[in-house]
Amino acid sequence: MNAHTTGTREEWLKARMALLKAEKEHTRRGDELARQRQALPWVRVDKTYRFDTDQGPATLEDLFRGRSQLLVYHFMFGPDYKAGCPSCSAVADGFNGNVAHLEHHDVAFWAVSRAPLPKLQAYRRRMGWSFPWASSVEGEFNFDFNVSFTEEQQRKGDIEYNFERGGHAMDATPTPEPVAYFAASCGTDAPTYSRDRPGLSAFVLNDGVVYHTYSSYARGVDGVWGMYQWLDRAPLGRNESGIWWRRHDEYDRI
């Protein structure tokens, strides 16, 4: 461990109080950002999307399950993956405990991926998860919400992700080492792996009409990646020098 400044309890408290002021400002700014998210105009969803779920075929409206709000995590698990993305898997480790609270606060929650439902079900059993997970295989949902792309789009460099066209690290040449590593861990190649991306989207059901209200991608999903919220409060912070996380059942293999 690197050497670090040490001091008395009084010196610590003085520095801590200065930090507290900055933390409160950060919290208030976060509150304001939340208000800005909620003030975004709603966009009517006129297309009928179809999903495969544990309960059978479903539409986007069905995913609300009697609630007025819907949160979707776009989980990277393409049709040709052998396993879910390790990063999305680390994010998803925090989902189980939140679902009951969201559902009792008028918010439905689903993960959605392009892999066929049996693959998702098998992987969910492996990971010990219970949150709702729907397959959008052969549908346009992932493509319309900019988390999946065709091979032709990839070949032409015609990918718009995180509200930008091209230039994302996953599309770089040569293939970045983390992308190659994660692709191999999913049992596929880098181009196939990169045709799916992470994100989250929010919807509201108002007077029988579904509206899209919000989407976020890439670092925009950091806030729901629970382990990082803890690490940001640990003495050494994220302390990263490369890829260190694994699927939770793989750590004993290191």
C-alpha cells in the first residue's frame, strides 16, 4: 500500500468537514439532475415490441405488470454469447434486492437482452438471480433504443451509441484489450460482442399509452453499479490498473 498523509483526529475532522461541504453540494447537484431527468419530454412509443418472458410472450405494455412506470436494464447478452457480459453481470448482482422495493413503489423492473430466453434462464440460475429478465430476440427493441447494432452498421462505422455517432472505445481499431478479453469470456469474438452495449431506459404508462422518458449508456449506468458506489468510499477508491472484476462465481478460479 502506498504511503498516505496521516494526522491527528482534529486534523482529520477539519478535512472531513471541508469534504462534507463538497459532498452536500454534490448531493444537491444530484437532486437537480434528477429533476432535470424527470422534466424531459415524454416520447410516445407507437411500435409494438414483443418479448419472451418466464410467463410467456409479452408486449412492452405487459412488462409494466400493472404499474405506471418501467425501468429496463439493457443487459449485454447477444444471441451468440455463451454467457452474459461480466460487467453487466457485476451490475446485475445488485438487482435482486431492489426489485421488491421498486415494485411496491409503482415501478416495474426488467433486464432485457437479445439472447433467447432459455439462455437467459440458464445463466440466471447459474448466477443465483431472481429478477425479471426478458428476451427481445428477433425483435427491434434493442436496436431502436441504441444498445444493439447490425453487422452492416458495424462494418460501415454507422453506430450511434451514447448519443454520439462513432468514436466509442468499443469500436476502436485495433480492438482494445478489455473488449477482446470480455468477448472471449462470453465465448465469442470482439465484433460479435461489441454489437450489444449496456444501458438503461425508463418508460411510463399514462392513459393506456406507453412513453419513453429517459435512457442512459456507458458511464451513465455507473450509478446503478453497486460495487463502485462502495469502492468510491473505500480508502483506496476504485484503485484500478486494468480489468479486475469477474462474474461472482469465478473469483475462486483466479
